[in-house]
Amino acid sequence: MTTTGLDGAQALLKCLDRQGIEIIFGYSGGSVLPIFDALETLDTNIKFVLVRHEQGAVHMADGYARATGKPACVLVTSGPGAGNTISGIMTAHMDSVPMIIITGQQVTWMLGKDAFQEADIFGISMPIVKHSYLVKETNDLPRITKEAYHIATTGRPGPVLIDIPKDVSQNPFTGELDQEMDLPGYQPEKASKFDPVAIQAVLDALKLSKRPVILAGHGAVLAHAEFELKTFAETLNAPVTATLLGKGVFPETHNLSLGMLGMHGTAYANKAIVEADLIMSVGSRFDDRIIGQADKFGRNATIIHIDIDPAEINKMITADIQCIGDAKAILVELNKRIQRLDTDEWVNHLGGYKNKYPLSYKMHGGLKMQHILDELYNLTEGKAVITTDVGQHQMWAAQFYKCDAPWNWITSGGAGTMGFGFPAAIGAQIGRPNETVVAVVGDGGFQMTLFELATAVLEKLPVIILVLNNHYLGMVRQWQELFFDNRESGVDLHGNPDFVKLAEAYGATGYNLKRPADVRKVLSKALEHKDGPVLINAEVAKTSNVFPMIPAGAALEDMLIEPPKTKLPKPVGST
């Protein structure tokens, strides 16, 4: 299809529209003026959402993708505009989230000359994208756009960046909108094919197991493998634990569910891994948060690793059996040939651990985050879309807000990005406008992106912002208490604003929550509020600690169920 009368920017938007992009989150600037003008002059199905900071735009696109399974687009200007996307791109890359980031750039003849608002975003972003482009020819835009969408959404998903100099977007487009991709070295379709020898090895190992544990990761979510995973676990009668990002791919209310594994996972999940004779990872990369001390992880077990990305095989854990491919396709094949295992004794044994080490909290000592999150779970019946920021509230939300479906739990895993939770909730609410979306944030992380209240108000989004306000950087303070003789440094957030007044200044509704007796009443009022965003400022206990806890670099066997009675050595890993 030859098109006349278009400039590069208009051709770009036409191609994005044809690829199915529905939303662009962005912030304007000089080098993207042609593209912003095309948003006004061209008739497409694309909705543009104006944000208040470029980082917020990327987190919104991230939340949208994790809530819907579809990629969104980010559009920002050159230099500092492009630079402000880096934290968000890194977050998406670490968690395998598809999106397309379009950055404006100085004109081609000024590249490399330190022109106004020039930055080598192609080079800066290279380690944190799945792929990136610097467009030199206007007529290449359709091919590059098609390739970017394909790369972002196939295989192991991820962010793709397109850097477009201003003259490229402004010049006349004289090519064709229908162009073939040119990606000879990229073959994600191979993921649907798997080694039958590896499949047989998995089956043979399963037959010998009496104490199996299935470890479900984000890869199982991305593969839409929830039905196949449930069938697999129920047929085998094998318990399932999940990573932080795998929450919900197996119903957490199921009797075979062990909840979350790892540093702040359930005691019974961690004990199951220690005692298992077989650990089968489905779409988990064996990250440091779940394996603890690598040489002791699953040392009594046959370890099976199923992953779509060959780069993850043997990176953290050397598996006994490796099966590279799409999690759903592999589970479909396995489900044809498996039978129930002799695991009744094992399941009952782990049930004893559930009874002995339940997730719990004490009601005395002030308002507790756990109490609020537990009540939120009860009021929403576990059906809300939950986004979180990073810290203590994130871990307690993971523990106490059970998820029975994927795509309802949205958090920053690999990067641990503070400021993620609230803008991600905006993206999720736009993607699923008829569902309850709750951003669970701390007072520290919320202040990093709270200005997106303007975006939420202008878009009239009924998102709930639950600020669990302990006036501390709580997780860092917890580590200082446990490992640094309680020397607090750089964690006291004295000087926090009045969050309710701040919300009202933006045009949102705000409630204060200070007493345990008012938790249900205030949460109910917020859940009933549908006229724009509503914020709850919950003044929670300042110095509570998250348990269970495995100190960074320690083995799962070294899990702390409660505060230690002796001084702990400084951890070798990060918070």
C-alpha cells in the first residue's frame, strides 16, 4: 500500500494503530512535536494519556500490559525526557513486560554533536531493552514499528525502544505502510517446539517422586498457562509454590497452594523446598530472592527447569533436567502422559506445616498493615487488581492478599522500583476500566510519583490509593534494626505531607485511617467511591517487621519465623 500526503509521524501512528496499539502514555517536547501534531491531525483508534513525568508514563504502560496482556506505547521527548524513562524501562525489562518506547531525538545531522537536549538513549538503554532502534530513514518507520511490536510481544516479552530524530518524523513519507520484517536471527516460534527427550526425562523423574514441589514463575503467567498448570498439579496431586511475580497463576486458595516462596515467603513453602525430592520450576528464573544460598537450594531434590529463555538455564541453579520452550506448550504435552503420584503423605505433612506456621499478626500495638491488607482481601473477595510499590507493604500484600487468577497481581520484582505502584495502577485501571484497582503503596515510594494524581483525576479513574504510612523507609529500617544494631540512617521520613490534603488539592477524595476499629468502614467507603480516584492515608505502626524472613545470601533452612534473640551477622546480599 503506497501512501501519499503523510509525513513520518503520521505514518508512524498509522502503523502503531494497525499493530493494535490502543494507548500511548506520554509527555511532549520539542523533538517529538511532529508526532504530537500527528495525534491531532490523524484519525486513529489510539488514545493518548498525558502524564506528569516520563517515568510515570513507562510505569503506566507497564501496569496496562500486566493487567491486560497487551502492550502499550510510551512517547517522550529527547534528552532528559528520554533519560527519565530509564527506571521504568529497567523495571519492564527485568520483569519481561512488553511495551514500545518512542523517544524523540535531535535531527540526524546534529547527532553526536552535543546539540540541545541530545542524549544517546540508544546506547544508554541498550542493557535494559529487548531491542532498540535509531531510525535514520523516514520510509523505514513501518518496518521498524512492525518489528518492534513483534519483538516486544513474542518469545520472552520485553520493552523495545525506537529513537526517532525530528527530521525523520517530520520528513515526507514516500514508502509503503505494508512492509516485511527483516529479522533473520529472531525465531521465537521455536519456543513452541521442545525436545521430546527432555519431556521424557521430566516424566521419568516425576514417576519416581514422592515429595514433589511445583514452582510457578512469571513465565507461566506470560504463557497464559494457568489452566494447564492447575490440571498438572491436580492430576499429580503435587503442591505448588509461586514466585512474587507468579502469584495467581495457581489459585492461592487451593488446598495444594503453598503461597509465595523465598525471602518473605511462607514458612511452609520454604520448608517444602528444603524437604522436596523433586522441584519443577515452570517459568521461574531461580532468582536470588527465592534460592537463598544457591549451593544449598534443593540439594535433596531432582531439579527440573522449564523456561522459554535459554539464557536462564544454568544461570543461577544447575538443573538436573532442562526443558527449553513455552510453558503452556510443555504443560499441554506433559498433561497427556502424567498420572497421580503417591503424594498423600507429603501433602498431609505440608498441611501440618500450614497449621503450625500460619501467616498471622497481632492486633495490639497500633494499626497494622497486615490487618488492613487482610480486610481489603475480605472486602474484595480477592478479586481486585492489586498493584504495589516496593518495601514492607509489598511483602505483606503478597502474603495476605491471596490471588486466584493471573493478571491481578502487579508489582516490581526484579528491579524493586520504588514509585512503581501508583502509576502502574493508573495503567491497569485504564486497561480494565470496569474492575476494582487498588494501589498499595508506602509513604516513601508514593512520594516518588504522587504527582500522577493529576493524571488519575483528569482521566476520572476510580483507582484506590492505599498509602500505608509508617513515616519510614520500612524495609531498610528493618534491616538496620536486625543487622546494624538498630542504627537508623536515612530512613526516617519526618516531614511527610498531609496526604489527604494533597489528594484533595489535586481534586481527588481522601480519607484518614488511624484506628483498627475503623479499617472496615474506611475501606468500604473507598471501595464504594466511583467518582475519580480516592486516597486512604493509613497511619500504621512505625516499626513492625516482616516475617518470615531469610537473610540475603542465607539458605532457606536459615529462615527466621520471628524476631531473632541473638545478634545477626551482616547479610551478604541486598534488601
